[in-house]
Amino acid sequence: MKKILLFLPFVSYLVKDRNRLLAERDILKLEISRLDHRISLRQKPGLKKWQKIINVCQQEIRNNHPHPVLAKKYHLREIFYWQNLIRWLYHFRYLKIKNCLEIGCGYGTISLFCHRLFDCRNYCTDIYSKYFPHFLVPKYQFHFKIHNIETDQSPFRQKFDLIILTEVIEHFNFTLVPTLQKIIKNLSPRGIILVSTPDRRSWGFQKKYYRHYYQLPSSNLKSKTKRQLIDDHVWHFDLPQLKKIFQESGLKIIKFKRSPGIGKKHLNFILSLQKQHGWS
């Protein structure tokens, strides 16, 4: 028994050391995946420019954000969720974009990218203000509103050439079609909508809140019943389901590709009201 007790402090040390090594392993995995991504960019010279622009945007946001550590942690990951979207934006940078709206903007990375690319007027909304880098408002004349697109009327009257929904629709508390139809009202005739969301084929079903998608309530502006907001992934979509939802909403898929994510893939879309489009 005494011999066992002598070993207990050493065992405790080993357990702590193992946990530390596991944490370091996860960080190294993330850095390796980011390095692999940079190597792949070097093998494709045409893609270098957009990567440089997005890195400058992320750096500027981190340098001016009240929570730089939190921003850096997310910045390491976010590009893997929607890298196809910014690549497409860069390749079609000659198209005219006057007004850009980002719904669920978070840290506003893509909005700043679009501002640098198109010199457009940027409008951002989110249900929280704590993540948004507010220095963008005076510096680049960004417009920011705390707003829930599902339950509230649009705070802007403008028509937008570009509407961005990255890593947002999986958080929606209601079925998608009514909200997408509301968003379309703010879309210019030849405007586009960018969407990224976790791919259910990689992420699996999210059945924590609902067992089936159509168990989600439908958003109704006239309803006086207040529901508690679920701040989480409420539902994961796969490609066939989103194709059906987009069709019901009156949207057409112009481009589609999967982004690698961090071990789990994400669906990336360009959507429009018209099939024949300058983005195709």
C-alpha cells in the first residue's frame, strides 16, 4: 500500500502532463492544417492575392478589437468555413457592388474584405454587439445594427447587391423559407446571396432541440408569443435539403462547393434570383 501511495504524486503529474500534451497536439493540428492551406495556395499562384487581402483584414480587426485573443482564435478557423466564397468574390472583383449587407456579421471579416475589394457601402447586423469591431463604423463608414432577421423587420431600406450569411442559417430558430423570402426583398434584381453552413454529411444530425426539421416553428411577425432564443446550432443541413429550401424561397444556385472546415466540411453557395448571371 505504501509503495502505491509513493507513486500517486507521479501518476497525478503524468495525468496533468498528458492533458497538457493533448491540448498542444490540438493546437499543432490546427497550425498544420493552416500551413497545408498556405502551401496549397503557393501551388496556385492565382489565389495568392485574395489570401493576402483576407489576412490583412483579419490582422486589422485583431489589432483594434477589444477581445483580440478571442478574435484570433476564431480567425484561425473561420477561413476554412467559407474560403470558396472569398475566392469567388476575388475572381469576380470587376463586377460592380455598391451596397453590401452581412447578416450575423460576428467579427465582420468578410464585410471588410468586400469593402477593400469593391469599395462598397457596408451594412452589418447581429443579435449581439460584443463581437463586432466597432472601429469599422468611424473608419470605413460601416453601418451596424443589433437585429434579429428572423423576427424583426429589416432595419435598412436599401437594395443590396451582395448579402452575406456565413455560418448563420444553422443558428436560425425558425424554418428558413420565410426568413429567406424576407431577405430577398432587400436584394437588388441582379444581386447575390453568399451562404456557408456546416455540412450535415460531415457534422451529423443536430437533434438536441428538434428531431425533424419541420418541427421548427415558422417565423411570424404578427405573433405576440416570445420564444427564448436558442444560441446554438439548431439544425444541420445537407445539400439536397438546402436545394429544396432555396427552390421554395425562389432562389437559384449559381455556384456550389464544399470548404474543408476543421475536420468537418462546410457547404458554400452563391445564390441569385436569376439563373443566368455574371457570377456564373
